[in-house]
Amino acid sequence: MKNIGLGLSMLRPVRFLIVVFTCALLIFSYAFPAAAIGTQRSNPEKGEAQLLETQKKTDEVTAKPPLGLKETTERANEGLNEVQGAADINKMNRPENSQQATSAEEQVENFLEKITGKK
């Protein structure tokens, strides 16, 4: 019986370390997603000015009765959709203007090459 008691008493520090490690893991798992956002902050005033024109057109469209198929098709062909038109079309990512972009797969490959030193 003394051997069993001696063995269990030796596991108390290990049990304590496991609890501490688990608590630290929980704390960091909650903290790091927030830290992953980074320190880059957007300027809300900059985005608000761009949306005012789109909001104005949206208000005009909702005040009128629903558009028919012909009017909807005509407005949609002018740009992105019948409300937004061609507003900010050059700022949006499309295959035509994203030729220099790196895909997620390429980013991971580059990261792994840097870590392993194969590049």
C-alpha cells in the first residue's frame, strides 16, 4: 500500500503543471485571434464618404416601385449591379486586375521554403 501512495504523491506536481498548461493554453487561444488582427486600423471617415453616393442611389431606388426586368438588366449592365453601378469598380479585385496577386497556396509555399531554408 505504501508504494501506491508514494506513486500518487509524486504525480501531484505533474497534475499541477498540466492544469497550469491547460489554463495558459485557454488564455492564449482566446487572446491570439484578437492579436492576429494586428495594429493596422482603417479610417472610418474615408469609407463613409465613398458610401454616401451608393446610399443615396439606394434610397432613390427603394422609394420607387420595384424595377422591371428590362430596367434592372439595363442598370446592371452599367456596372456591378443596378444600385451601385460602376462605383469603385477599379478598387475591387477581379481576374483582370489581380494578375500580380499571390495565392494563399503560394504564400504558404514561400513561408515553408523560408523556414526550411530551401530557397
